[in-house]
Amino acid sequence: MDNVGTPILMPVDLVGEAQDMGFDVAKSCKVDLQRRINIVKDNSPTFRMDHSSNSNLNWAQNSSSSYRNGKRTTIEKDPSELIADFEDFCEVDLDLADATVYKHKLNIRNFLEWNDSLEDLSKQEVRNYLKERKENEAKATYSNRIKTLRRFFRDFLDEPQLIEGFKLTTPSQNNCNIPDKKDLQEFYKHISNEKYRAIFLFFALPLFSGTLIFWLS
């Protein structure tokens, strides 16, 4: 049968946002539709039995190792399928907020762009990825990547050994010294302008027990 394109009506703003983010809208729709068809096929024994000999959907990268107990393993899926399935997992299974789901989706896409095959993935490869990010990103951003990888490997793929041991970074403490009464009094003595002295006293005096005489002495 010849491939015939079928127009699909979609919200203009949704298409525009997807294009702005670099998505191939037509390909994304095709991949997602194919993924959902395959989910139905995988969960329907009768369908699999009737169509096992002539299915042309490309679920496996290697036919000799793409199925375990008759079903294709998650870790062997195409990156786009994997991202879509992970997004569904975060949204449905974990019931995460939309913003959190979106953050995890972007982070895991970044990882899969760095390493597009999860077969035979080692902990050292994960470490190499995190090392690059740690050297070039803010601590909060780096910690968010680890949180995403925990969700992805430990919770979604059930491969906790790939992410175990990686610690979240601790934000730098603000080691500022808070001035005491003596410091503030000394600072007050060096204010020459009466207007600024009045402003200083207005904000400083409520912080300490004392009188105006104390400050002027």
C-alpha cells in the first residue's frame, strides 16, 4: 500500500510552540501514534498471535535481542519512544506537576542526545556525563539532572545501580558577618549627613534593645 498523507487538525499555538522548540511536528505525531499502537499490540495476546508474522513496526534495534519473554524491553526502545514513555510515567504513575514533568523530559532528552543507546550502558558512562555537566553548570541545575536520572533509571527503568551513589550538590552557604551593636554604633559615628543619620537610626534601632541616648553617646 502506498503511503498517503492524511491532514490532522491541531491547535496552532501548540504547533507553533513545538516548532519553536525544534520539534519535527509530523515526525513526533507519527512516532507517538506508532508508540500507542504498539502498546495496544503488546497488551493484546490475540493481536500478537494473529500479527506476529507480518508486523512491520520497528520496535527493535536488533531482532535477536529485542524481546525478553516475548516482549520488547523498555531499555531497547528508540530514544523518542523512551522519552514519551518516561513522560507518561512521570505524569501518570508518579503524578508529578506539569512543570516537573517538563523539566524531567528536557533533562532526559539532554542525556539521550549525549548517549542515544542505553544498551550495555555502564555507571562509568553516567559518571562521565555528570562530570561534564558538573564542570559547566550551576549547582542547582546539576542537582536537578541527578534527580531526573534517579527518576529515569531507578524508578522508570528499574536500573538503580546506574545512578546509585551520585550525591546532590549542596548550595554554597552565605558566610556574611552580621554586625553587632558596637559595629553599628561605630558606623553611625562616621555618617556626616544628618539626613542619612536619621534614616540609619530609623532602620537600625528596632533591631536592638536600647535608647537613642545609647546611639548618640
